[in-house]
Amino acid sequence: MMESTAKEPASAALGAFGASSGAIPAPVLQHGKRSLLNVFGTALGSARSLAAERAVRVMATLSGAGEATVIGRSERLRPAQAAFVNAISMNLLDFDDTHLPTIIHPSSPVAPVALALGEELGSTGAEVLAAFVLGAEVACRIGNMVSPGHYARGWHITSTCGTFGAAAAAAKLLGLDAAQAAHALGIASSLAAGNVENLPTAGKNASMGHAARGGILAAYLAREGYEAAPTALEGRLGWARACGDAPDVERALNDLGRTWELQLNAIKPYPCGIVFHAEIDACLELSREHGLQPVDIDQVIVRGDTLFIARGDRVVRTAGDARVSLHHVAAVSLVRGRAGVGEFEQECVDEPEIAAFRAKVRGELDAALPPGAVTVELRVRDGRTLSRTVEHARGSIERPMSDAEIEEKGRTLAASGGTACDFDRIAALVWQIDELPDVRGLMEAVRA
């Protein structure tokens, strides 16, 4: 695998890394398989949603029919358009994976590109898996370059950095050389967009789909001879400085090809922002340990770091709001005793008992808590104060979901999404994807 230093432009280093033909370590490929299986499940859970329906209609209008599968559906579109829809479906429930250092969800913008192009090109499963892993790595590495200032300024880092990862995956499958791959990343810097203000709305869906489609566009343009500035990413007037603080190129390129950011990618057990998972764990543990009923609880105080409070302290009106609300997370965990897909749908948001309980919840900043950690304090009607701190949530790198749990999650989502797809067959194919002579058989399994 190509190694590089921070002395060369970021796009050149990352382009050479993506275009190289070196072997990817087996443990990294296994992380890639787990991530792919997870987002097949999340896509199947959302395939019949109104958001997917609308996206299919728009993409069909723009391009017409093609040969790329829209996961969980019968329609087939051109690869860029299928990738647009599949990125939305993979991300819609906020149940996709998360690169913990940056809070990027790398699979949703990158996997659809590798799968759609691989299907059109007749690529082997090994080629598709490698393109996905390399693209996800590039997305996370560029995320490292601009974190935390990029996200803090309001850029939706999954949509922006996902565009680069999508471009890298497309460049790999299209066989671009190192120079062309570098230009693809530079072109992607002019296409990368998405803002945090839109997270509870369909605006986020648009930026997720655009990240996947934009990456394909960037790679095709580079193949046709389009060029970008060598320092389009980190230059004085480049993408990183325009969208954040001074870029940390060394952090982005450090040990490139030797260490893998994808191994810091966590699979979620709950369909909401990952910064709220420790809160769910703490609430569920307290409730079960003490046998609490909702009426027993007078007040809930939830303490977390700056990102937790900034993202979660909001008025809840919609299902999108609920997935990034510390108040709603506490309410469903303590009232319903669970935090599954149904707990973040509009019907639950509007439920009077849940709405009333949200009013009991207050968020407080605790700068002493590390990122991802949360303390939940319950003030109980009998005068007791019960407290629980969770530093590492279920699904984190320290407490990862097992392969069997990821399979069960996907099985449940596929069933709830209303498709006829056999998730056990899909899982068997994903675990053996690097042995498949043609990825089309896998895509056939995820087509309704």
C-alpha cells in the first residue's frame, strides 16, 4: 500500500494512495464488510420511505432507466442516480456507521458509489470492497484534516467529506491513475457541500445523495481530462481553509497506508445521533436497575460535552428533530424502555406522554466529560437522586456490536422496511464479497 508524507499536496498523496494496488490488511477488509452489511440493512429499512420514493422519481426524471440497483426497490437507474437514492436510504434513519474522531458516517456516501459502479462495470466483489474501503478511508482522513472546526462552523461533515470518499471510490473502480485520482479529489472540493442547520430536514437527504453523485461526477470528469489545482484541498484559498480552520494536513496523511481510520468506525445499535447513545445506555440501565416507572421521575438532568449539548438541546417537532434531541432520547428510553426505529418516528414524537416527559429533561455542559461520555441524573419522586455515567456506549469501538448483532439489526430493518429481500442471503454474500467473481449477484439479492 502506498505510503506518503505531509510534504506533498493532500490530493496528490490521497490520490496516489487510492490508486495504488497494494493489499489492504485483512482486519480492515473485515471492518469494511461489517460496515457494508450494516448499511444494506439501513437502506432496506428506508427503501419504501417517502423520502426514497421522491428521490427515485426525481432521479428517474433526470436520467431515465439504467442498470444500477436501487436497494430494496424494483427501479434501476444510472449509477450516479442510483447512488444518490441509496445514499439517502442508507442514512435516513440515522442508523448508519460513524467514524468516531470526526462523526462522519462514511459508508452512506461511499458504499452506494462502489456498489452502483461495480454493478455497471461487472467488477468483482474484491474490487468493490477495496474501492469502498479506500473511499471511506479518504473521507475520514480528510475529515481529520478539518476537524473539529469544520463541523463546528456548520458544515455537515458527512456530506462534505463523503464527496471526497465517493470520488476516491469511483476513481478506484474506473481505474484512474494517481494523477487523475488527485484531480478527482480536487474537483470534488468544488462539489462538497451540506450544512448542519438542515440536519432535521430533507435538506440533509439532498446533500447526502449529492455527495455520492458528486463523487462519481468528479471521477468521470477527471477521467476525461478535467484538472484541479494541486492544493485545492489545503491551499490558501482552497476548500479546507474556506470551510474551517487552518487544515492539519499532517494529521490527514500521517501513517497513510499503515494505519486505518476505518478501524475507528462504529456500528450503531440505536437509530439516532451517536453522541446520544451513551445517554440511552445510562437511562435504560438506571430504569431497569431501579424498576422505575415514568411517573416516579420528576426531573432528568443529562450532562455531556460541548458537541452533545450543541447538537441535542433543541425543540422537538419532527422525527428529524427527535433523532438529534437529548430530551427525546431520555423520554423514549425512560417511558418506553427502548430506543428502536419506532421511537424516532413522528407518531412517537407526537405522543402526549412522550411530549410531556421531554419537558422534564434538561441538558447541562460538563467540560470534564470526554467526547461521547454522558452522565444522566434522575431526581425521583421519593427524594432520591440516581446517577449513571457511561463513557463508552454500546456500539463504540470499546463495546462493539458483534457480527451476529449486525445481522439481526439488518434482518429487523429489512422486515420493517416492507421489502421481500432475504437478509440472511444478503449477509452470506457480504461476508464472502471478496470471493464473488461479479458483484451483480449481491445487487440482485438487494433488489425488490
